[in-house]
Amino acid sequence: MSDLEQDRPSSPEDLAPTTDTKPAAAVASDDDRFECRACGYKYNPSKGDPKNRIIAGTPFSVLPMTWKCPSCGVKKTAFANIGTTESYGFKENQGYGFGVNTMTPGQKSLLIYGGLAVGILIFLSLYTLN
């Protein structure tokens, strides 16, 4: 069979239009936060939007289509799903450690690289000793 014959549909069912369904991972949950792609405002359902009189606990999917970003005024369609709540790691481990378990990945990176920079500065300052 040639390459052209393989590309052709073999039955009428193959010609039927397919329905696009979102994968399970793409479906937003009620706890998901959404970020404005224009200004970076993050809608957190646990806080709501007091400026537009949206009460705390209102999921993004329930917001009316006329709702707009409180910072820049773009439409609801300009928001992207950025995932669930702000806590990182396993919930049962949040109370352990020296507060590191509740830090965001960005805060952890700042702590690590900031510590390295301080260590290098201390090491370089040893050259000033006689």
C-alpha cells in the first residue's frame, strides 16, 4: 500500500467530524487560580474580588462573562489557569521544617542563591585579612 492510500480514510466513520474534548488535566477545578495575561493579576477563588463585589469562595468558572480584570480591565477570556492553591508541597508536611515547606519555589531559589552569594562574599572578604 502506498503512502497516499494510507492517508485516505478507509470507512465513512473516519470521515465523521471528531468532537474535541478537553483532557482531564485541562479541566479547571474550583480551587484553581487564574492569571491575567495582560497585567499579571492573579484571581484567587479563596479571596474573591472585593473591588468587583465578588465574594470569597467564588470559583473562576462561576464568574459572569462580563467580569473584567480589576487591574487592567481585560475580559475574562484573557486569563490563564495557573493551577491550584498557593501552598506548595504535601499538606501534611506544611508544619515541619524551619518554614521552608511553606515557601514558594521562587522564594526557595532566592534563599539558596542568596545564601551562595553571601558565602562567596565572605570567602572573598578573607583576602582582605593580613
